[in-house]
Amino acid sequence: MPGILIFSENNAIALELVTAGLGLKATMNHSLCAVALSEPDAAALAAAGADKVFLLNGQDWPEGCAQPIAELAARELAAVILIGGTARGKDIAAKVACGLDAGLVTEAQTIEIAEDKLQTTRLKYGGLAVACEATGLPAVVTIAPRTFDKAVAGDGQGQVIALDAAAGDPRVKVSDLCPIERHGVDIASAARVVCVGRGLAKQEDLALAEDLAKALSAEIGCTRGIAEDYHWLPVERYIGISGQNIKSELYLSLGVSGQVQHVAGIRDAKVIVAVDTNEKAPIFAAADYGIVGDLYEVAPLITAALKK
Amino acid sequence: MSKILVCYKWVLDEQDIRVNAADASLDSSRAKYKISDYDKNAIEEAVLLQEGQGATVDAVTFGGDAVKQSLKDLLSRGPDKVFYIADPSADKADGYVTAGVIAAAARKTGPYDLIICGEGSADSYNQQVAPRLAANLGLPSITYVQSLKLEGGRVVATRKLGDCTEVVTVEGPAVVSVVPEINKPRIPSLKQVLAAAKKPAEEIKIADLGLSPKQLTAKTVSLTVKGFVMNRKNILFKEPAQADNVAKLVAALAKEGVC
Ligand SMILES: Cc1cc2nc3c(=O)[nH]c(=O)nc-3n(C[C@H](O)[C@H](O)[C@H](O)COP(=O)(O)OP(=O)(O)OC[C@H]3O[C@@H](n4cnc5c(N)ncnc54)[C@H](O)[C@@H]3O)c2cc1C
């Protein structure tokens, strides 16, 4: 029966896809299948509501799953294949789409079936615009982490079926897997964020932002240039379309111009505050509250006022 | 000597696109084109390999008529030759069509030891052309590459994958996509700009690629594109003394319950 197939090499994300998949299942009336890479993952997906879970054995490199997933999707007549939008997932999704001769929608924010097509929305032009698109079935879709809530473990009775993976590509060798060290908290889940941009003249001046962050119990975030060009802060602290997406209750920027690629990462913040010398800086159009002024004057004043 | 192909897209500069507040429509009438930012890293990486160990670098682009304006800019960045497929149908192309067109072109102009793409385009950022291109050509792909070496016929790349890095070695050829931190694209020198005028640019007609109508029909069709409208309070505190503005700000934040 044509159905929905989900996969992520990261099972926390796979559980988010279960939520997305159950939403589609309600309108499509088809079964929800999943692919897992370990027995505990398979059991978790079944408990959370997958009707059938295929346990793919013998594949150490997630990218090597593309071909077996494409074959499985073809055999199961999957109409919609949802894949977790990690870097690996996006690579796998493109290969699955090629294997199925299907379209691929990258990082869809919403998905629904309309007129026998998959209708999706996604960002374009660095976050400036939202495109609504229709893709013929079968369709492959990647979904960014945290787009949907994780499905909770219920009394799902889904069946687990073992599947042998195909042999890997003999031309490809993978080595030196090395986790990237993370320092401090995850900015994406911080409750409050003070964000510094290139309005900051020197690395030492970060102290001024840190003082303010302390007074607010906030974490420090930054724009891409501060992390990627100046290396003043670790890359996982930069916010925007190519960095982190924040959902904090407060975002306060110091010397951030507010180009669309940055603003795309702060849209879910509840309250946005901007301090910038340039009244025409686009950040003010994206802000709830703004002060036009020198951050070197204004930031210490805010810190002092908060301490009172 | 190795033969490298670098792929690039000629995109509208999003900084010049305005959102009409009334209906959220996009106004790109004043927008200029640019080489997609990520592709500048791909071009730079190809040219670094060319300089470092000797290689010929071809470039290829698929776009509307406007791509002809890109050729000089592209050639001034170092590639030896550019192939372009200029066809109005490119406006409706999705990753499926684009990868199919570029694969067909690469079969004509290749074979290549290495094909380099940016991780995604600055406009659509679909991040699928490189892996699709690899699949179409029957080659391994290495996506999200932060450092790259060509060792004889072997491609050695370090991938950056969010929470880890890994090294992928391919007994060449391969298709790679690169992330921005792989290099800093240089600004072309006057000498390079002048030299660009003498380098070859060759048009490939889409009809000569031997692709079927189905292969030229997008799987994904755009229904609407709307500017993202931010509904924010936009309150600017504008007292002459910053201390007064700060007092008002802190009062407002207290009222919002966020300080
Ligand atoms: C494809 C692509 C993807 C991108 N992705 C991201 C992304 O994910 N995240 C991101 O952040 N960027 C991203 N960018 C870059 C983005 O377009 C901007 O260039 C960047 O966000 C600007 O950073 P900034 O605001 O720190 O610097 P600038 O734009 O240089 O702004 C500095 C601001 O500081 C102000 N200023 C200067 N001095 C002072 C002072 N003393 N007091 C107060 N204000 C002062 C200036 O008026 C100015 O507004 C991307 C770009 C591209 C092309």
C-alpha cells in the first residue's frame, strides 16, 4: 500500500519525523513505515507510532543507506519519504530521490497533501521569502531538526522487520570520524540571547556583551562574521540561516545590521531588541524595541539599569 | 594533469530584493545578479588546486539568458574555460532538472577527475545538485567538504557534518560540494579581469544534450513566493539622553516579563 517512509540516522530527529508522518497519515490514510539503524531505535519508532520499522543491518556509514532506502521505498510504493535534514540526511535524500526518479524538497517547514501532490513551504533568498511548492508523488522531503515535536512513546505495536543492507561502494573509504567539541550551552535552546555583530571593534570588547548577558542571565550569540571571519566566538554560536535558529524569549543585538540571512535565525524569538548606530539598519525593522546609538555607551547603561 | 569542473549558478542578489509590505510580493526589478556566494568558494577551491598542483579548470553554468553576463566575472576568477547553457526553461528548473542538464553537459565536455559544487545556491539553497549530479554520472559524492586534496587520481576530503567531521577518500573521480569555510574567495585582480576577455566561453544548446522532455520537466513546481513579513512592534526610543532610552527599554522588557 502506498505509504509514508521516514528515516534519520539520528533517532531523536526520526521521532520528530514520526510526528510529521502521523500528520500525513491522517490525511493520506496510508501506513507509516520507518527505517532504523539499531534495535533500540527501531523499538522506539514502533512505540511512537510507526506501523512498520525496517531495521537496516550492516551499514556503518549512514550515507550508504541511500540505496537500500530507495529500493525499500520503491518496493513499499512509498508516496512520501521524509528524511531528517542533517547534513548526512540531505545527502542521503538527494540519492534516494535520484534512485526513485523523484523530486526532493529541502528543509520543508510545512507539508500536506493537496490534489494528489505534496505541497510544502520553505525559505528562499536567504530567508527573505517563503516559497509554496507542489511536488508530484513519489516525493522526497528533508525536514530540519526541531521543526516538529518528538512523537512520544505510546503503546505502538508496529512490526520490526530486519533488512540486510547492500555492500558499500568499493571506491569510497571513510575514516577519522571526529566529534566536534561543543563549548557551553546550546544557543538554539537558550532562554535569552545577547547577540554581537561587527559593530564590536575588538575581541576584548566582548566583555561588555558578557556583562550584559550576565545581568540578563542570557547566552552570547553572534553574527556569522564574528565566528567565521574573526573567530572571536565558536561557530556554533552564530545565528542565522546557515547557523543556529533561536527560539528564545529575548534576543538583544549589539552592532548587528540585520541582513536577512541573520534575521532568518531570530524570527522565532519572542521579543527582539536592537542597539545600532545606524538608524537605517534593517535590524530595526525586525525589532520590537530599538535604541539608535553607540553600543559602547548603551550596553553598559542597560547592564547598570538591570542591576538596579 | 587533472581536469576539474566547477559548477556555478548566476543568482539574483537577495540584498536588492524588496518585499512590498502591502501584499508581501517580491520586487526584484532593481536586483542585480551575482555568482552564488557558495559557488565562489567552489571556484576558489578549483583554482587553488590549479595553482597548487597544475590542473585545467572548466566551469559550467545553467541559467536563463542572464547567465551570459556572468562569463567575464567567472573567467576573471581563474577557470580556463566556461561552458554555459542559457535557456529560459532554467527559471522553472528544480534540482532534478538542473543536475540532469549539468550531468549531460559534463559528459560532453569531460571526463573530469573532480567536479566541485557549492553546498547550495544562495537563492534556493536546495543543496541537492552535487549529490544528484554524482548519482547521474555514477560517481561517488562527498558533500559538505571543508578541506580537499587531490592525490594522484584519489580525492581526499574532510566533511563537516554538524556534530562531527570525517575523512572520505575516493578512488577518483568524484563530485564534491564545499562549505564556505573551505577558503576565502579572492577578489579578481585587474590582470585577471583583463585576461578573462581572452579566455574561451562556449555555449551548449540544451537541445544538444540529448535529454528527454521528461528529464527537462521539473518535479517540483513553485506555486507562490511571498516575502517574509515580520510583525514586530518597531518601537524606537528616541530621547536625547541614552540613559532615558535605556530606562524606557528596561521598563518595556520588564513589562514583557523578559528581564
Ligand atoms: C549565503 C549567505 C548566508 C549567510 N548566512 C548568515 C548567517 O547564517 N548568519 C549571519 O549572521 N550572517 C549570514 N550571512 C552574512 C549576512 O549577510 C551579513 O553579512 C552578516 O549577518 C552581517 O553581520 P554583522 O551584522 O555582524 O555585520 P555588519 O553588516 O557589518 O553590521 C555591523 C553593524 O554594526 C553597526 N555598528 C558599527 N559600530 C557600532 C557601534 N559602535 N555601536 C553600535 N552599532 C555599531 C553598524 O551600523 C552595522 O549596522 C550570510 C550571507 C550569505 C551571502
